[in-house]
Amino acid sequence: RDLARLRATLGRWNTPDFAPCRLDDRATPAAALVRRDCGFAPEKRAHDPPALIFYANRRWHDHVRRDVGAWLGAAAACFQRVEFRAANLTAAEDGYPYGASHVFYAVHADMFADRRVRHFFYTEPDNAPIRARWADALQALVQTERFWVKGSAVRGPAKVDEWVIRHVNGNALYDAHDAEFRAVVRGASRAAPRMHARLDPYDLALAAYFHDPWCPTGRHCAPTTSVAWRRERLHLYRFAEFAANHHDAVLGVAAARRAYPCALFVHGNRTAVNADRARGVSPNAVIKARERA
């Protein structure tokens, strides 16, 4: 299922409307450009291109790696290098929804250990681009201010619990060189679950350092940090629109561009199981930015 989503996403990367950078001599459609007043529209490639790293939950099979390279196609030219790494999860760690959190924690540890990396954009296969030259725009975004986490609050029309709204969705930009934030991520990975069985979703576990989410049982859960700690660090947990989390509602590309004028991506979740799912249990994710208006 994830490979099918990945193939669809990489196919979009090879079209002028959704390419990571300007591909050959094809003009970028005006509707696919980032607005200048968003503050991170790329005028030109002013930085070295980023690396692209594909992570597998366990390990890569050779034929899958070849397929992914073929799907990436001409878009590979937008990146300085393309790598395939694995989180090497055990069978016990690799399940839904906790498996995704184990992968993220492995990725952050890997990125922190790689001294070439200062920031990284963590994106899942269903986080669909709605504008072009997004790799260049992301490079501009990380230059604007210091942050630990930068991404989207819950957007869209679907009703959600208050504690869900007050977190940055996991498809976000992350710091990879601040030792204190590395300790925060490590602590989140070891925290006893309060919202889900086994392991809380990593984005909610990080949010608990900065806000006071409501637990699924209705108990009020205090943040995992002191008021003094939060007052000094809350500004590093930043909400932004560049990767809009359009929660539980299908949105076409043209409509997404109108709704989110500064978004490069749209991410969301399936509506079919929203009404009946247990409180605090997230539904499976699907691509929302469909090829329709």
C-alpha cells in the first residue's frame, strides 16, 4: 500500500506542476508557484540542493530499491544525492500505529548522527505536493528562523478533539543538530503512552512537551515539562502552513491552492472511519490532493 502511494507521489514529482525544482527547460505553471508574500518563494537556487533519503521500516529489497529509483526519474536531478536507509524495526516494533513512531525516532537519531544535516523535512508518501519547486522553497524556509519543529496544525472542516488541534502534524521540518532537542526526541520515544497503546504517535508525544493535551479517557494530562521550561522553548515549536494538514477531508489540487495560499503540500486522513473510531485513535492515511479541481 505504501509503495503504491510512493509511486503515485514520485510520478507527480516529474510533472512541472509538482516538481521539486525546475526540471530542464519546462516552464512552471503560474498556479503552481509559491506566492512571494509567503516569505519563502525561491527566486533562484541559492543553496546547494538537498539530499533525498528514502527510509524503509525494516530493510530494502533490491528490486524495490530499483523500482523506487525508476519512479523518481528525472526528479533525481533536484537532489545532491539519493540514499536508501532502513529503520531496521523488529517485528514487535513494526505495527500500526506505533510502527510509524519507531521509524521517526530512528530517522531523527540517524539525522542527528549525520553531521552534514542541520534540518530535515520528514514526509510520508501521502503528503502530496500541490505546488512546484518545493525543494527550493524548503531550503529557504529553514534559513528564516531558529526552530525545533515547524509544521501544520490540524486544518480543514472535520471535527476533532481539542488536544488533536494543538499539535504540529508529523510531516514537518525538524532540527537535526541541537543537542537539547535531540534529548527531547529521545525522551518522547521512551515516554509511557498516554493516548495510544504501546507508543504514542511521535507528533503527539512531542506536542506534550509544549501543550497540555486531553487524554482519550477524558483525564486532563499536564504537559511533560515545567512552565519555566516551556516559557523558554515554546517559540521553537512553530506552526506554519507550508505542509497543510487538511484533516479528514478530501481536497483537490485547485481547491487546495485556494484554501492554502502558502502551502507546498497537503496531508490528510481518511474520512470513512472518522465518525466511529475510538477517541485518540487515528485512521489510516491516504492521499488527499487528488487530480481534480
